[in-house]
Amino acid sequence: MQINADFQTSVFISADDMVWSKSPMAGVHRAMLDRIGDEQARATSLVRYAPASKFNRHQHPAGEEILVLEGDFNDEHGHYRAGTYLRNPNGTTHAPFSIDGCLLLVKLRQFQPADQVQTQINTRTAHWQAVDDNIVSLLLHHHGEERVQLLEIQAGTKLPISPEKGGHELLLISGSIEHRDRKLPLHSWLRFASHERDEFLTTELTKLYWKSGHLPPR
């Protein structure tokens, strides 16, 4: 299976256009954003757990990255509320579940080989830093050219996208943006190829997941 698998092509998916499909586990559904492979895949997805649903224990070859967007997410290691950021490197395992239901951003098999950092960050209580008068940021992870951060951006702020090796990937966590004359709603996803030059505008107070420098070459 290949979904948006050419990383030198930019992709913009409104949350209104996402297609949700069943996973192998009852009560767990996925909106596949990019994917190379079948059930064992390099993948970026939104994953929704219904209340009292679970996933079988599994390993994390080449890593698993999770941002809890809504609800509560759990495994045998802890309880993770909305706003928790997790990185589980190669060699780790868990058996995840949700008591009340949750929505996650999940990225699978995308760690660099030398990146073995396991991370758990409560982004609601972490220390954010001002970038300028309109933007505050929270650095979540940095390894080599890969950089993962959250940005909170005031309404009416225009943000440029500049060409960068490894490109850019954004998920709209709260608020809304205008991009190419289209207003994108909550949980829309944008992936800008490394050669891309673009811009977007925040239309209200907005929070973004922003990852850069990580997309593989053609």
C-alpha cells in the first residue's frame, strides 16, 4: 500500500476530507495520511480509539511517535492525557488502550537509526518560549536535521514556508488557518516538500504541531 508516498510532492489534507477506516482491532479507526507498506508500514495517521478499546501488544521497529490530541490514552507504562507527546524508540513495546476514548497523531517507523531517545512530555505544563510577539514555541525533539515543535500563533499571523532539506509537516491542533485561499479546520494536515516555498495565515489563535527536516529524499 502506498499513500502520499512521494515525499517530494506536497500534500494538503483538510480534516473534512479525511477518510477513516477500520484497523485490525475493534473500536480503533485510522485516517491514513501517508503510508508505505501494509499493516507493518512506515506511516503517518490520525488514530481514534473508541471508549474501552485497545490494541495488541506490539514492538516499535524504527520507532513510534505519538501526540495525544483528545481524550485519554493509556498503556502499561502510564496514563497520557490530551497534550502528551511520546516517543518510543526501536526495541520498546507496549499494549495501548483507552478508557474514555482518544484521538492521536501517530507516526511509525520514522526514527533515524541513531535516535534512541524515549520521551514523554506534558505540553500543557512544559515551558514554552517566545519566538516573537506573535508566536511561542515548545521544542519537543531535535535529532540531526529533524526538529519537532509545537507553535502557538496569534490570529492574523502570516507564516512563510521556506525550502528546507527534509521538508515540513504540520498538523492543526487548535484554531484554523487559511492556505491557498482555503480555510482549513481543526486537525487538517499539511506536508511541504523540501523544495516548496509557500505561506499560510492564522485566522484565530492557533496551535500547530510542526516537524521539519525529516522527510526522506526521492
